[in-house]
Amino acid sequence: MRCTINQIPCTVDLLSTSGMPLALLVQPLALPHPSEDPVQVVDFGESGPVRCSRCKGYINPFMKFIDQGRQFICNLCGFTDETPRDYHCNLGPDGRRRDADERPELCRGTVEFVATKEYMVRDPMPAVYFFLIDVSMHAIQTGATAAACSSISQVIADLPEGPRTMVGIATVDSTIHFYNLKRPLMLIVPDIHDVYTPLQTDVIVQVSECRQHLELLLDSIPTMFQNSRIAESAFSAAIKAAFLAMKNTGGKLLVFQSVLPSVGIGALSAREAEGRSNISAGEKEAHKLLQPADKTLKEMAIEFAEYQVCVDVFITTQTYVDIASISVIPKTTGGQVYYYYPFSAVSDPAKAVQ
Ligand SMILES: [Zn+2]
């Protein structure tokens, strides 16, 4: 919590004369300060956490127990619930449960509840990282591809070795290229309108099984495409194809994009020039530029989110890429947009690693 002012005025007059707002900024789920007690974990066993049966609010210090502790009133919606039998406890003379101070969920602002099966769509997922790299002419020439590859190499080196850490890589220009991470084999997906994933196996593999091969591949991607004259990018189709590869496990898709997605499903057009003329026409028209161009990406993103695929997009560009449309994907899937504009191969790669 942070206060907007560090001296609290002793009268209302003083506050209004000061012209300063008196408020608290509260950040839920903030990282605890090292001097604070760690957040406690509460395990209700198979029945899961006690919750209000009407609004599904979780048990917390402000729920009021009544009737000798047999019932509780939800502080969020006011509904009265029966206390589950094995959670019953008598009330003290002060009206609080006698065990309130021993139960973190009844005396702490923040606790972790152990989630039961009911809270999961599937078993806890492995940590899957899929990297999608733009290898169109512009990306290669500005050094963005090389920067992405070297950054990925560095972060992969830090990934935990365990059997549940998995990685995959694809590159994209006007077609999509998947890589078998166990054998040196590139698989090209030429159809960027009806996308598929070429292999069921070995596109996403345990990082411990492919570390060396992966590093070699990342080293060679910039040279493999160095003479490319393909300016087009099938960005959306490639994201869709990567999603299909990840669909069984869910995971994180990290996309490194340098140009406007121009071909295949979800292709975008340069709205920038149109926007400029609209700015003179009136602000209302210009605002359209802040809205996504069409619904295709949104529909895709909703499907990604259903399968717990989160997309981060690293935009390393020197031109217009229509972030308003692209950002729908990270926004809908709980990911982030990282924007490096104008991209510099000298100073930006280090930032991506962080
Ligand atoms: Zn409630």
C-alpha cells in the first residue's frame, strides 16, 4: 500500500488548501516485502475452500459468523450460508470464532488456497515455451531475427532442466517453417489460409533432450534466411499453427515480429496513411486506428485462451505494424506486448532478455 502524501493533514481545511488528493494505492497480489511474513497456504482438502454459495466469494476475515458459528454472512453479497460441519467453531464473547487467529484465512489479508480438481480444466500443465520468429526480409536485414535468436538462446539456457520444461520453434515469412528438434529437419507449411501443424511429435520436446540441437538451430536461423527476398509475413497463420502444436498442453507462445502481417488468415493492411488523412478529417475517425481492424484475431485469441495458450508479442520494427490489431491476441490471452520502435539491433536485444 502506498499513500499519495507522506504527511497527513490534521484538518479537512488543511487538506483542501493543499490541493493534494489523500488516497491509498493498493496493489493486490503485490510481491511481499522481504521483511514480511510469507503468504500462508490454506488447504481445505478435497472439499476445497469454503465459499459463499451465492456469489462464490471465498472465505475471508470479513465474513461474519452467527448462530454459535453454525452460519456465516457473506461480506460481499450479504447472503447467509450454513457453515460446513467440519469447519464449525464456536464463537467467543467478542462474536469472533475462537479459532480466528489460528486460521490464516480468517485473520490475514492474503492467503493461498490449495485448488482442488474442480478448479482445473486438466492436470497441471508442463511449462511449454514456443518461439515464433519473423524471418521476412525486413526482419533479417534490420538484425531483428538475429537479435531474437540470440535472446532466445540466452533465456533457454536459464530454463530449468526438468522433464516438464518443453520448447518448440517455428519461423515465418510468407510460409511457416516448423523444426524437428531431435533431427535436423525443417517442415514447411505452405497453406496459410487453412493452417495445420506438420508433426504431432518432436515439434515440441523436452528442453533437456534438445538443448544442443536447439542452440545450433538458433545460431543458424539468421544465416539460413539471409538471402531471403520475401517481404510478406503470414503472422496470424503462423500463430494459429503454433497454437495447434501447443493445443494439447497449453503454454506460452512468444512471437518476435518485425513487419505488418500481410498475407494469409488475419492479414492486415497499412491503415496508417488512411489514419493520417482521417486525423485532418476529424478526431472521431482517427480513433478507429486505435481499434482492431477486424474480428479474426479476436476470435483466434478467444480459442487460444480456452486452451490456456498465452501469447507474448515482441514487436521489433522500424515501420508501422498495426499494434491496435495485433495486441488483441496478447490482451485476450493474458500476455504482453513488448514494443521496440524504432528497433535497434545494437541496443534492443539485451532488453528482450530481461
Ligand atoms: Zn456472497
